[in-house]
Amino acid sequence: MQDATCGIKFFYENCNFPQPFFPQTLIYYECIKDKPQQGRSKVILHVDMDAFFTSIEQRDNPELKGKPIIVGGLSKRGVVSAASYEARKFGIYSAMPIFQALKKYPGLIVVPVNKNKYAGTSQKIMKILKQYTPLVEPVSIDEAFLDITGCERLLGSHKNIAIDIKKRIKKELFLTCSIGVAPVKFLAKIASDMNKPNCITIIEKHEAKKFVLTVDIKKVPGVGEKAIKQMKILNIKTLGDINKFSLKILYKKFGKLGEKLFKFAQCIDNSKIKPKGKRKSISSETTLANDTVEMEVVKKNFLYHAQILGEKLRNKNFFTTNISIKLKFNDFSQITRQKKLKLSICSSSAIYKESLNLIKNLKINKKIRLIGISVSGLSHKKKPVQIDMFEQTKEKIDKWEKIDKTIDCISKKFGSNIIKKATLK
Ligand code: DCP
Ligand code: MG
């Protein structure tokens, strides 16, 4: 099939998903008129797993195969984390409240979230990807960029590398993914999403500049709802439309995003692959079963999240220097507050105390539906002690850390629910 807009060719390959949802899988077919490369261009791959959480659940439970299922919190207030492609046929998507999803398809199967299982599978995927190049940048639990520039001699053409990655993930993990290949990062990401699920889409260097002009502005990474509204007013539908405006005007209207779009429209994206995939933050949040104005509920939730985050930090030998809290209200507005710490901490009690400090002066007059804490500024080094931070002396923090470490050891041995703060029982 010849793509009318940019001359990209596809051929069809059998796919593993049931009819009629995915009758065909698109795989790019080598460009016949491939020009010799002028200068050294990059070859970037973007790998994104298909319906990640639900595919894992369908893989592990044959009864769920081919059925409309979602993974999500089981409370009536929960939201859809992931929807199988069979469920998407009914208009069910991630982030949709579960009650709404059930209205769309009452026979929907709801599977509880099993984060550890998904994280474990994610690690296995990243391990496979790292066997192709050390330049792997994980960007979320189920996606990563790879820079395979110069790997062709050793591993074959970029098309073959992409096919091989798909085959290995399928053979070893029984899961499918979609891969985008392009000379720049943002295009590789757009390409991986173009023909989902279970596909490879390649945008060759010599076609990229022409192709970029056809890209729907809504599909461009970084363009959010607010920008889309403004784009509509300016009649910007594609990246090609961006070229009608000067950099000055774009910057005035959209700030840094405008500058980025100006470059994207010319197929310029200088962002590099950041292979370390260094963790920047860890967060934990819960949508409450019932909206609340009770500060006791907020505090109890903070205690719960502080325990989770503390344990995660200590497991990875991390310390945090930044704590932020998030409260979302029943009208879906939200507030966040954050504090940069003078000490680096990993103790759950210290995280808890800091989160309490952040809400101390807040006046809350709306019902709260979601409560969360996030820690960032992560490092393996402990910052040297400067001065005491609010009530937390170094001695106290050291004592808490010792208690936390003992609890971690017990939890590791006997399970994470065996020991809990009395208030959380
Ligand atoms: N996820 C989540 N909450 C969201 C979005 C996603 O918990 N609001 C989780 C569940 C997804 C996983 O992250 O399975 C990966 O997110 P993707 O956006 O890649 O979505 P999927 O992999 O589920 O589907 P797709 O095939 O569109 O990539
Ligand atoms: Mg995905």
C-alpha cells in the first residue's frame, strides 16, 4: 500500500490479535528508491508495548484473551489504568473513571493492578533492548528510545533490527509491541503510535522533511489540551501549518513549546538519547473511595504513601531532597505544594513529617478525591547535614532510618503487609 501523503510504503503481516479488531498489521517495506545517506544521520527507534498492563494480564490468564478487559483500581472511584484493544472498541480508554467504562460496556472485565508484575516485565524488556545498543532511554514503564546509529553493520538494516526486537519480545515475553523508526526522536515516537498495535513504521531520512508537514498537531509530543485550543484559533492543524508563523510569534503564543514546534516543523530535534534513564522522581497517590474534607483522612493517606515511597527509596539506595504533595478535588482542580529540603532523607517518617508540614497552612474548602506524595531530587549520596529542618533533628532522622531499615528487612522476609503503622491497620 502506498501512503498518499508521503510516499511511505507498507506491507501487511499476520498479526496475533483476534479479528475483527486488528485484521492487519502494518509493517514498513523497504523503500525502493532509498537514496545514499549524505552525512551521518541518526537512526532512532521508539519501542512502545501494546496495551501493556492488559496484555500481561491476558497473557497470564488465557480466559481473558480476546476479551474487553481493563486493568484498574477496584473501588467504585477507580480509573482505568489500561484498556485492552478489545475494550477500546467500546470507547474505553486509560484515565477514564471505571464506572463510566462499565456504562460503555457492562460486560467489561476489571482486573486489579499488579504493579510489581508490570515493573518486572518492564525490566525484562529493557534488558532485551540493551542487547542491541547501550544507548537505550526508558521513558516510561513500557516505552524506550534506542539510538541504533552505526549498528547496521553488526546487526543488519534498521528494519531488520526492529523486526528482530519484536520477535525477541514476542518469543521471550509473549507480548507484542509497536516500533517507530526515524532520524529524530520526536518522529520515532509519532511513528510507533501511527499503526498500533503490533507494527513497525519507518520514516526514512529522505522522506522525513516531507512527512513532518503532514503530522497532526495533536500527535506531537508535548502538545497538550491548552495548546490545542489555541492552535484551533490559529487554524493550526498540522506541523506544516506551523511554518506559516514566525519563530517570534510562536514563542510569544506558546513559549518554549512554540520554539520546539518551529524546529519540529523543519524536522529538527537535537535531543539526544539519555541512556542512564536516571530516575527523577517517585510518586504514590490514591483516588479515595469517598470524597473527603477530613484532615485525618489526608494524614492517614500521607502516612501510607510515605511508607511506600520510603521503602522504594531505601530499596534503591536513594535519598530525596524534594518532597511534593498533591490534592485533587471533586471538581477535578488540584493543588500541589513542594519543599526543597536541606537534608537528604530516605526515612518514611521524615517524608511523612514533611508532607504534613506542606499542608499545615492550607485552607481547604472543597472535597478531596485524590491524595498523593512525590519525591524528587534523587541521589545515591547523602547530602551533608547543615541545619535542623523544622522538628527533624539529624539524630531523629538517623533513628527513623534504622527503624525503617529493620521494617524493610521484616517485610522482605515475611511480605509487605506483615508490619504496618498502627494507624494504618
Ligand atoms: N497507564 C496508567 N495510567 C494512564 C496511562 C497508562 O496506569 N493514565 C499505564 C497502563 C498502560 C501503561 O501505563 O498499560 C503504558 O501506557 P501506554 O500509554 O503505552 O498505553 P498502553 O500500553 O496500555 O496502550 P498502547 O498500545 O496505546 O501503547
Ligand atoms: Mg504502550
